[in-house]
Amino acid sequence: MTSVVTGPATRLGGADGVLTEDEVTAFVREQAGALDVDGRSVCVLVPDATRTCPLPLLVSAVHQALHGRVSRLTVLVALGTHGAMSEEALRAWVGVYPDTTVINHEWWKPETFANLGTIPSARIEELSDGRMSGDVPVMLNRAVVEHDVAIVVGPVLPHEVVGMSGGNKYFFPGVAGQQIIDVSHWLGALITSAEIIGTTGLTPVRALINDGAAMIPAETYAFCVVTAELPPDGTDSDKSSALHSVSFGDPIASWASAAEISAATHVTYLDRPVRRVLSLIPQMYDEIWTGAKGFYKVEPVVADGGEVILYAPHIREIATSHPQIHEIGYHCRDYFVKQWDAFRHIHWGVLAHSTHLRGAGTFDPASGVEKLRVDVTLATGIPEDVCRSVNLGYRDPATIDVAEFAADPGTLVVPRAGEVLFRLR
């Protein structure tokens, strides 16, 4: 397949086709091989296992192009604030390569970070239309700063905070410090997930991320990929090694090229709202912190007063790395905004996650009454008392008959929920 130049990025493939592994390997080797990296150090940033991506195929091709030429090669897993991957999990997810170090982004260790500077309060006020203020320190994993070149390798998908994931998002929040993570996520929450998700343009959150990335001293590039259709049976068998496209260039251009394809392949349109959605949450999400994507991606098509059921018998935790969610529970944006003094001490990224999973709603501080647009029910391995304590509904997963739900004309059953966005026409 012939590659095409899309502005300052080069892209192989498109929305209507699926690339072979040989095509992907040849393209990645060609593009990475043309970089001026001889004798220089390279850091490759990749997603963790909460993304569908043929990562060994991609990293292997990058390694083939760079091994023997670079002075040092490090693969850094952009956890954001997700839990660390074990050594065994890293080997299975990334692969094992000669003269290559594979490490987690250890966001819980202060010594992990280098200070790149500050995004001034005036810029935060501009991006938030005056809803936020304050200087934001730009902290980034030292591994990026201490290498000459940084290459992002990962998928682009509709995303609840930034619009479309990928590109510079692998730096911020992928391997960033807590403050810029909190600010970026709360900025997205103030705009609301329903408003921002799937947006391919320059959202305020994407602009903030790009501002931080502009401070990185290393040369930055990105291989932004778009995965092909996922398995239709809701299983994790063959986590889709197929790709629609691979884009390469600087992280902004490469992301924009891939976002165009993702918008054409990862968004499903319905003619009318549905009363109920049963989201089948895949095994790659092992807690509600990540499994909540099964709600974000379907909320736009649920009728007022409807219900989203997250069906995930394998999930037994709300959020292992973020216990503050148990302190505040799940609420709409205005619940926090109208009681800000009571919640401003909570990590804003946790507040954002809370609002994303409850969706639209209103809160009257005078009466203390919160009205939510849709109901959210967990059919998981999490006990009923825990679900109720965080303001979520409960259903025994043993009572879920997927075929019965699928036969109901008022219900939408979504296999492998979490990556494809559903919208109304």
C-alpha cells in the first residue's frame, strides 16, 4: 500500500482498508530508519494494557530500525495514574528486545519527575474561559528529558477528557506530574465529557497538553495508529492486531492525521436514543476507574431517564490507586462546582472521573437534591453495599442474560465497550 503525506505527517492506510503486518512493519521501519538518531538516545512512549493495540508489532519494527544505531533505547509505559504493570505483564504487552530497557512511568515517586517550567495562570484562565486560574508546574518523567529523542507509539481513539486520545497526550498526562494531570482533567470535566468526547479539533484540553509538550527539550515524534474493527463477540481473543492506518510525524501532525481516521472508524451513529445500554466491559479493564469508559462512550445515545449497565463480572475494585473516589462517590459536575469549598482539596482528576461516570445532571445547594440524567448500574464483582456507597446502582451479574437484553428493542448491547463512541445523527 502506498503511503500518503497529510500535511507534515505521512500516513499509511485509511478508513476503508486494513493493513497487513508486513505493510505496518515496513512503514514503521522506513519512517524510524530515516530519523537522525545515530549515536543518540531514544525514549519510546507506549500505552499500558488498557488500550487495544498490536504493540509488539509496532515496537519490534521501531527496534529493528534503531537497534545498533542509538546509544540507548528505553521503552516507557505511559501509565498516567493507572496501576503499574508487572514484569511479566510488560514482557507480554511490549515484548522483549536486545539492549532495550522497558519501564513503568512511576508516577507515585517524586524523584521520577523533572520540572520543565510553568504554564501561567493567564493561559489557564484563557483556556477555561475564566473558570480556572493559577500557575501550573509542568512536571514530566525524567526518562523523556534525559533522552535526545522521544517517540510516541500508540492508538488514537475518542476520549472523554481531550476529545481524541493519542499524540502529545502520551506526555501529558501519560508520563506527567499530578498537578497538570489534575488541571487538564478538571478542565475537561468543566466542559463536560458529552461536549468534548470525539472532538477532532483543538479542544482546550488538547491546547493545554500541547503547551506542556512544547517545553520538552527532546525531539519528539509519534507513530499514531488506528485499530481496525474489534472482535464482535465481546471477548478479548485476538486483541485486534489489525490496523486501519499508521501516521508518522511530529506528535501534533501525526495525531491530527490519525484522528481523522478514528473519527471515521470509531464512531457509530444511531437514528434515535435508546432506553437502556448494556456495556460488555472487556478484560483489559480491571477496575471501574478504567472500565467506566463503557459509560463514557455510550452516554450520548441514552434517552433522558434511561440506564447504562456496566456488565463486568471480572471487575472487583472501584479504583485501587485512587481511594479518594470512595470519599466523594460519583456525582454530576454541578454537585462539586456548587460545593467547591467542600471538594477543592480532592485531586481534581478524581473529581473529573466522578463526573464522567455520572454524566449530566443538576444540583440544588439549597435543598441538597441532585438530579441525574441517566442511571448507572454496576453488574460486576463489586459488592452491592460498595456500589451504593459511591452513589452507583447495583445488579447481580448472574441475572444478566446478554441474549435476552439483545432481543429487547429498547436496549443496545455493546460488545467490548470502551473504545467505540456512540452518537446520535
